[in-house]
Amino acid sequence: MSEKNQMHELLEGFEFIKIYPGKQIKGTVILVESDKALVNFGYKADGIITKEDYTMEAVEDLTTILNVGDEIEAVVANNANDDGNVVLSRKEFEQQNNWDEIVEQFNKGETVTVKAVKANDSGVVAMFKGFSGFIPGSHLSMGRSKVTPSDYVGQMLEVRIIEAKMKNNRNKLIFSKKVLEVEAAKAKEVEAWEGIDTKEVYEGKVNRLADFGAFVEINGVEGLLHINEISWNRIKHPSEVLKEGDLITVKVLKKDVEKRRMSLSLKSTLKRPFEMFVDNHKEGEIVTGKIVTLTDFGAFVEIDNVQGLLHVSDISWDMVKHPQDVLKTGEEIEVKILNIDTKKERLSLGVKQLTEDPFVKYTKNLKRFDVVKGIVKSMTVEGVTVELAEEIEGFVPTNKVSKDRLRTPAQILEKDQEVECKITDINRKTKSIKLTMIIEQEESKKKEAQEEKVTSYTLGDDSFTIGDLFNQDKA
């Protein structure tokens, strides 16, 4: 075949390729120079591409990144230049591909790495795949960082694409570094929540105080320590026990991961006040306490954060009808520990037990028929009340005031008169003493009775013994 026919066939083969600006082509590099390259893409004219139009990145020498025989994709920028070559641009093709990739990454919510190139008061300008984007200042960090936008310039930053739009050949690309930090914090929070077990004890930090309790951080998550769970003792405000920044040990009472709620207890990690009281005190011990409440049946006395009952019957050896008659709230008082009930956590206290019972003290050396002295305190038709000692009284029935029959003791006695009496009965259970003022007459009757019992037996009766005499006396 002649050379003319071969050329004609070749040209006919090229005729089906139609080119126009923007058309994408594939070709083979047939020549590479530092500033340009020629590409054969099956058209009647070769394509030429300069280093400025080869890639979106800056290139000093094309020979360092391109070789003869390489296949490339490009876009027709101009049908022909002055030399008749088709002007190609791989940069435009790369730009379109890169934008398509960016949109896909945006739709998938992928994390990308950008380079911060400059900053202003509003945020940071960053480059990504040849496109300029912006990171607003509110999206640089999730916290109130002391870092300014200019501090990020020159750094490679991991971000999330939150907007990617192209309109009228102009792109709008917005990044967020904060979104990733928030997601990381949430993931860490979920992990922390799942790692916390109820009924377990953890160390936490007091972040802030409120009237109703304290917010305590454990492993990065925050729980509520209600005021009722701070102390075994009643407190009016958490600040009485805690302050912000304190490291405390708390027990997790319950948690709700979905609602991000957690209830904590500090007092559950501490010994109960009653346990501590039992460790430090014993029955019979004398202690000082403070009266916190008065009732009709007694007083509640607080000792080392434990309240014990001082019953009205244990306030004084004298009868006390109303505790408020002898005690007052807030008063410090010395008491004796009468009983410690560890099972019911009850404490019984006494004041009168600090001194000996006046009745016992007065009567312990006395017996029936002993003669004592006293002062007439009061008189009725029934008899006379005689004061034998301080807080000790005895009673003389009217028929025991005189051997003469009296209508009333006042016939022969006066109030505050000193009298001499004989004890006829001491009842330590009822704490009562019975007396008689007919001392000689009573002794005479006793003597006559004994003589009568002796003479009632026959002197010649050999079976009579002294024991019989005592038995008869009992009878």
C-alpha cells in the first residue's frame, strides 16, 4: 500500500473522534520535558499538557513524576493551539475527580486530613485535595481553648466535612474539627458508662455543688451525690462537708446509661455513726452529750453523732412529770450509758444513775424499829408526813401519832416541828417508810407479848425448846 493510502486510512480512523472543550480523554505520553508533555490520544493531532495544568499540586519538573509510555486521563482545554496541538489539562480532570471524591467523603461522613494554610478572626483556611475550605472558629475545638486560629496555621488537622457544595463553578467547603472531638468524647463517655458497675466503689472528683447535692465525676462521667447520701448526719448544705475539687470515695447506687444519670453515695462508704459509737464507747461509761429534742417521755441526747434516749424516769431520782421542766434543748448534759442495743441501734441513757439513789443511801444502814428524827412537813386526817432527810420522807398514820385517840394530828403537832419516830416498815421497792411516834408504848407491847408467849408453855414440859418460841413468834 502506498504511503498516501496509509495516511488516508489513518486519517479516516481519526475522524470518528470528536473533541470539544471539557471532553475527557485517555492517552499515552510520547514525550516528556521539564515544563510540558505530549500525549497521543488517537486524534489527528497530539495533545499538549504543561506542568501548570498537569496537577493541582505545584510541580517544578514534569520529568520527576511522568514518563514516556505512561497512560493519563485529561480534559480538552482547547481544540488547538498555535502549533496545532490540542491543549489538554489534567488539572481540571483531577479537580473534577477530587471534588467527586470530596462529595462522596462528605456523604459518607468520613474523617479527612487537611492542611491549615492561613487564619483570620473567624477561623482557619485549609487546603484539601487542591480545594480551599474553611474551619469556622466555633468548629476548631469543643472546649474553650486558649489556642487562637493562627496557632493552627501549618498544621495537618483531622476534620469532618460538614458542607460540600458546587455552584457556578465555585465550591463551598466547610470542615469541623470539633465534630470529631465531640464524637470521641461521646465514645469515651459510653465506654466509661459501660465500665461503671452499680454497687461498686470508685474514686470521684467533686465538680460542683448545689443546694440539693453535689455532682461528682467518675472516670469521665458525672453522677449526682444527693445531699441525703453525703453524710449519716443531717446537713443543711453540701458545703458543710464538701468543696469543689475534693477527691472522694463514693458508691454507685444506680445508673441509667440511656438517660446518662447516675446516683452516688458517700455515706455508704463510711461506717455508720452507731458502729463508730460502739467501737469507742461501752455500757456504764459516763459521757457528755447535747440535748437535741424534748418529748413528753424524755429527751434525745446526741453523743458523737448518735442520739440516745434519756427517759423521763431516768432524769432524776425525784419524780419528773415533764422533761422540759428540768431540761432545755441545746443544753450540754452529762449522762451515763445504760444500754447499747447494736441490733436495733438504740441507746439508753441516764442522769440519775450518776448519783446514788437517795432512798437507798439513807436506808442502807437502817432496819425496822430503829428510832429516827425528822421534821413535820404536812398533816392530814390520815396522818403525818415527816421529812427524815433531803428528798426522804416517812409517813405516820394518825393512830400511830399518840396513844391517845386523835381526830387529827394537828391537835398535838405543829408544822416544822422536830419529832422522834420509830421505823415500822421500809419498802425499798416502793421507796416508802412507815413510822410510829408511840415509841415507848410499842416497845412495852412487844415485851409483854414475848413474856406472854413464854408463860403459855408449861415449865415442866421437857419437849419445849427455844426454837419453839421463835416458831411461835412467827406464827
